[in-house]
Amino acid sequence: MKKANTYAIIGGTSGMGFGLAQRLVERGDHVLVGGRSVTRLEQAAKQLGPAAVVRPVDMEDRASLAAFFDGFSDLAGLFTPGASYRTASFREADSETAESPFRGKFWAQYWAVHAALPHLAEDAAVLLMSGAASVRPIGNAAYAACNAAIEGLARALAVELRPIRVNCLSPGTIDSELWRNRPVSVREPVFEGWRSLALTGRVGSVDDAVSAALFLLDNGNMTGSTLYNDGGYSMR
Ligand SMILES: NC(=O)c1ccc[n+]([C@@H]2O[C@H](COP(=O)([O-])OP(=O)(O)OC[C@H]3O[C@@H](n4cnc5c(N)ncnc54)[C@H](OP(=O)(O)O)[C@@H]3O)[C@@H](O)[C@H]2O)c1
């Protein structure tokens, strides 16, 4: 029987992170799941069962990241979809808003990998999260640039951290809680617009993104790559 591996997922209480945690547990692996909300952590623990350890963590707080990994060693993988940021156009964004994607998504993942490093197995796989706005922005300049920077970070870390593999998942619009928690009046026009922009004519599912994430974590010949799980959006 295959030995159970343990994967850390920060941002694992909802959306793509939670979807991946479910898939890993289903196949017999263990997960260390982090997020900020204790209520969401408790819900995740209940749904995932005994193969999951849940811990509060804020990716923007380095002390909290260090505490998150405490006591864990030989982790087989790390996935970091946890991010909080605001978006606005270049002309309209104040400095707080403009800088929030780099703070809440780029530096958050940079320091998460840093904190995880002593706890990762030699042949571990790290998976960063960006977004297809990196290569096809529709505005929100700082957010688009932040996603491109994360994809660059994955390439550089793949070189520096080898033999640890480092890849990046770059989804298009995915029907996760990120959108479901927003009012229909906000969500539907975005989804409608997306259907006409994506070559597939549909919004991606959490399941689509989780399969792509699992491929990047599992495939020993993948490192330094960004996988666009975006229905062909970034090609047009
Ligand atoms: N869904 C899309 O359409 C889409 C498209 C492109 C890119 N993405 C990217 O994919 C990532 C996640 O998306 P999702 O749709 O899965 O989102 P989601 O359903 O909103 O899940 C986000 C998860 O991250 C956690 N989180 C947020 N900020 C955190 C922080 N500072 N520290 C630790 N955990 C934090 C949340 O829990 P707490 O709030 O309790 O901390 C939650 O578990 C984001 O980076 C997003 O930019 C999403």
C-alpha cells in the first residue's frame, strides 16, 4: 500500500484550496489546512475528517506562517491559494488598493514558501497561485502585474530550490466561493462576459482547477511551469 503523504494548503478552507484538500484526502493522503477564519477551519475539519489537521494562519503575517508549519516535517507538497486583495483601475486605485495584490498575494506566497522550506521533503512540490490576468489583463494594472510576478517567482524558485519542484497554477474565472459569496448582480455579468471571452464558452469549475493543481503536484517532470487553466482565455 502507498505511504500517505502530507500536503500543506494555505487557503484550504474554501474554493480551489479546499477542493484540492478533499481530493488528496479521498486518495489517502493527509493535509495540513490553513486559513484565517476559525469557523471556516472548523467546518473544513468536519468535512475532511481525521486525515486533516487545521490551523489558523494569516499569510500576510510571517510569525503566523512560522507557527503554522511547526512540528511538521517531510511535507510532500505546498499549495498557496490563500490571498486577500482589492482591485481598481490604475487611475482610480489609492496606494492601499494598488499595493494590496502584491502584499496579499505575491509577498504572502513568497514568505509562505520561505516558512515552509525547512519542513518540506527533498523531493517536495510547491504550487503557487496566480491568475490568467498575468498574460491577458483587462485592467486592474497592479493585480495583473502581481500575477505575472508570481509566475516569474515560480520560475526563479524552480531554479533555486531544486530538486524541489515549483510550478504555478494560473486559472481563469472559476466558479468558487470567491464568486459565489458575491451578489448575483456582480457575479452574473462577469460570468456572462467570461463565457464570450473563453474559447470553451464556459466558466471553469473548482474541479477543473483541482485536477490541474494535482497534475502539477504529482508530475515529476514539471517544474518552473505555469499552467493556464482558463478555457483558452489567455490565447485570444
Ligand atoms: N476564483 C477565480 O475566479 C480565480 C481566478 C483567478 C485567480 N484566482 C486566485 O485563486 C486564489 C483563490 O481563489 P478561490 O477562488 O479558491 O478563493 P476562495 O474560495 O475565496 O478561497 C480563498 C481561501 O484563502 C483563504 N485566505 C484568504 N486570505 C488569506 C490569508 N491572508 N491567509 C491565509 N488564508 C487566506 C480563505 O480563508 P479565510 O478568508 O478564512 O482566510 C479561503 O480559504 C486567489 O489567489 C485568487 O486570486 C481565483
